[in-house]
Amino acid sequence: MTIQRPMKLWNKNFILLWQGTLFSTFGDVLYSICIGYWVYEQTGSTALMGLLSSISMFVTMVLGPLCGAIIDRSQRRWIIVGADFIRGVMMIVLGLFALNQHMEVWMVLTTALVAALCNAFFSPCSMTVLSDLVAPSDLVRAQSLFNGSRSLFSIFGKGLSGAIIAFCGVPLVILLNGISLLISAFTEIFITVPPAPKTGMPIQWQALLDDLKEGARFVFSDSCLRLIAIIALAANFFGSGMSSVMLPFCLSRHLDLTQYGLLLSIQSVAALAGTFLIGLIRLKPEIRTAIMIAAFPLSSLLSAIFYAMTHFFSLALFFLLFGFCNAIANAILNASMMLVIPRSQRATITGFITTASCGGQAFSSLIFGFLAEFIDLGLLGILSSLISILPFALLWIYPQIRQRFIQAELNPQT
């Protein structure tokens, strides 16, 4: 089955998906910062913060492939709309409890679980839809511009988070997130999503299991995708755990909540610059792939230097450089991987790759939250960042990954 793709990058459906996502991004950024601050202020536990961060990742790890198999057979527009709507309602309910000073930690964890279930469907679904809304030659640019715009909204959210939380309070920030998700769901109703090859096929347990087996065989029999899964698992396990204890790390460096928000905002500025740069400049596939292979280990090295710093301006500088390199590498990887995977299996196979990535992040968040109770956060960040360089060596050792990415852009899968 082939698909008629629009010739222009900024077509109606791309714009609708793009602006709908932006509405929810701003609220999500404010919510994630304020709820992390509330939990740490209430409990003082880095282990609990690690648990809160890991819930979404564990759900994605366990359900990712199954969700992908369901998405491949479903009307993807309604999955996107439904996921945002359910999350919006949950956030408004939690915000009302907080407004009446009845919010408790178990409510926050329950909301995180429901939101994680919705996101397990939303993320792979939106990725596969985006790949069908633009021409293959524009996919890298589309993803870069898409993610860059989200980074722009993150900049404002993170930069203003300290002042907004102090002025509005945690309850109103939670309600704002719920409203933004409902607005996002409404705008996404009007997206016209091309049918996937399996759209409309019965969603039966045996059929889903067959899809999962087929996807698993494809990933494990394909050396390129198998290596990507290994790299995603290992790099995230060693390198991502510190993000769950970033607030305690910043407090240990004597930063206040406003400086913490500004630091996160600076990283978003860097991500915005990196993704827009890749999106706006046309590069040959071989040059773009070489940039990705160099940017991943460089970002880990810059992360290690960041955790060695003690003053706000030096922290900000190296966080900016880290975010820039990491954004470029991930933008290229995500777009290239979509082109490697056949359309009929994109959501299922993306689910398997996401499972490896989120599995590494989930266990990393739990372990780092526990270790942070006993080990200096700066030392922990330095060691984890340096170790995370090792998995990226596989990109140099196995040149078939580079060759597949280059070939996929020249001859995209159908």
C-alpha cells in the first residue's frame, strides 16, 4: 500500500498536529516542574522523586509494543484526541483537590500512572502520524521544526516556572495543564490522518500477539534496529537517571527554584537551536548521519563537565552545550529510524525501540533516586555521564547502521 503525501511541509494537517501539541507542551512543562517541587518539598525524598519519574517509563516499557500493535490497526486521530482528553480531565480533577488542599502523594502517583497509560498510546501514534503527513525528503526538517517549536514553548514554561509557581501556586498550575490538554484535544479533532496499511483490521488478542511476534522478529533479525535497541537501552540506563534528581542537584549547588527553572529553560534554548538548525539546513544524508554519530558521545562528555561545575553561569553554559548536541543527535536519529521501518509496522516496531529506551530510563530513575540518598549528586552525575559514552561506540564499530540510515533516506520504505 502506498500513500499520497502532501508536497508542502506546512500543510494543514501538519499545522494542526503541530499547534495542538504546542498547547499541551506549555502546561506539561509547568506541571512537571511544580509537581516535582511539591513532592520534594512534602517528602524530601529523592527516592520518591525517582519513583514518580519512572512510572511513565515503566508503563511505556511494558505496554509499548502492545500499544503500537493496537495503533497500527486503529483510527490514529482518535487515539491522539482521546489521550489528550483523558489526561486533561485527570489534571483538572487533581487540580481541584489541590485547590481545596486535599492533594496527597498517592493522588499524584495515580495521576502519573493514568497519564503514562495515555502517553504510551499518544507518543508512538503522533510519531507515526507525523511521518505520514510530510514527504520523506522533508521528514528530518519536519521533526526538527516540530520538536524545535515544542522546545520554544518549553523555554517560556521553564523560564517562567519559578515565578508562575510562586505567584499562582501549585493548584492553579495543575489546572492550567489540564485546560491546555483539553484545548489540544479539541484542535486535534480536525486533523485528517491517512489510513495506515492495517487501519480498520479487527483488534483481536491473537491478532495483536501475531503483530507483536512479527515486530519482535523484525527487530531482532534486523542488525541495524537490534543495535539501535541495545544502544537506546544502555545509554538511557547510564545517562538518564540524573534527570529525575535534577532539582536536588541544583539545590545542592545552592540554586533557588527560579534559577532551576532558568537552567532548564537554557537547555530548551539549546534544543531549539539544535533542532531548528537541522531542520532549516539541507544536508546530504551521509553528512547528517556523521553529525549524529559525533554528537551523541560529545553530549555525554559535556554532561559530565556540567555535573562537575558549581556556579550557576558555568552550569548554564555546559547545560546549553549539552542540550544543543543532544537535540541534534536525537532529531536525526528519530527521523532516520522512521524511514528504516516499513509503514505497515512503524507503530509496533517503534514501540519495541521505545520499550528499550524507556526501560533504561525507568530503571535508571529508580536506581539513581535510591543512590542519591547516599552518594554526592555531582559525583554520581559525572560517573554516569562518562559511562553513557560507551554504548555510542557501537555506532562506530558497526558501520551498517550508518549505511542503512543513508540508504533509507534515498529509498524510503513504503
